[in-house]
Amino acid sequence: MEGKTINNQIKKVLISEEQIQNRVSELAKEINRDYSGKKIHLVSILKGATIFASDLMRKLEVPVTIDFISVSSYGNSTESSGVVRIIKDLDHPIEGREILLVEDIVDTGLTLKYIQGILLAHKPKSLKTCVFLDKYERRQVDLKIDYTGFIIPNEFVVGYGLDFAERYRNLTFLGILKEDEYT
Ligand code: 5GP
């Protein structure tokens, strides 16, 4: 591992930086249109969604504020349990506000469903969800997603905020790791 450049560890670029930036611009356009005359309070889920949320919010033209929530899945398996523990709660109340929840990736959907439930319990005026990536074929629960960046196949991806063992979040593109990087 030592001495390898990041790009040597990537088997394939799944989505290029240019494709990502174009898609984020398209999403922002849609969101600007849908929220015209309103204010958006973004709720970004730490840590994976931070890069996406910061690119997206810089392209929004309506008044926007941001807050962060951090959750961790119960249990130690790599499979999502759907029950999450709040590690860092929101700093500001969301009651009566137009909330746009921003997440990096939805897989089984269990985590996002749980977080949507937590937010709805605080009675926002509206709650919409924007995900960068959707592994649609893996979905286990019915989920309302309002904006989706890309639907991707069932492969483990890194980059643009997504990590493997806390690494690779800083890649500007979305990639698939070489198998030997897992071991
Ligand atoms: P879900 O509850 O939808 O099954 O799990 C979603 C969470 O699993 C995401 O927030 C993310 O942390 C993790 N996850 C799922 N697929 C991937 C992937 O391909 N790459 C990375 N880095 N994380 C993933």
C-alpha cells in the first residue's frame, strides 16, 4: 500500500468528475425550481454526504442553511440493520422548516428510512430527500426519494465522500477499488 498513488488502487472509474459535476448542476437546477420563493434547510448526513452537500449547496440560488447529523448502525456486521444510533444530533430545530435531507448512498434503504422517521417526528413543514447514489436493486424497504444523482449497480464504490476504512473520500470521481485493497 505504501507509496502507491490513489489512482493505482482504483480498478475502474465508475463516474467521472465531469459527469458528477454536470449531474449536481442538473439536480441543483431542479431543486432551485421546486423551492422557488422558499428557504431550504439542508440536513447532511455525516460523513459521506458532506462533499455532495457542499457542491450542491454552492449551486443553490434560494436561501439555504445547513446542519449535520451523524449516525451509526447498531451491530458490527457490514449489513445494515436499519436501527441507528445518533452520534451527533442536529444543532438547530427543524420544526416548521423546509428540510432537504442529503445522503451519499442508499443501499437497502434501512438507514435512510430510519433517519427520515427521526426527522419527521420533529414536524418539519416539508421533508424531501436527495441522494447522490442509489443501489436500487438492493432496496429492502419502500422509501420516498425526491432527487437522485445516479442509479448504480451493486458494487462497493468509493470517492466523492464515500470511504473504505475512512479513506478515498477525497477522490473527485467515483471509483471501484481493486480487490487487493480490501485485504
Ligand atoms: P443502507 O441502510 O441503505 O443499506 O446503507 C446505507 C449506508 O451503507 C450508506 O450510508 C453507506 O455508509 C453504506 N454503503 C452502502 N453501499 C456503499 C458503497 O458502495 N460504498 C460505501 N463507501 N459505502 C456504502
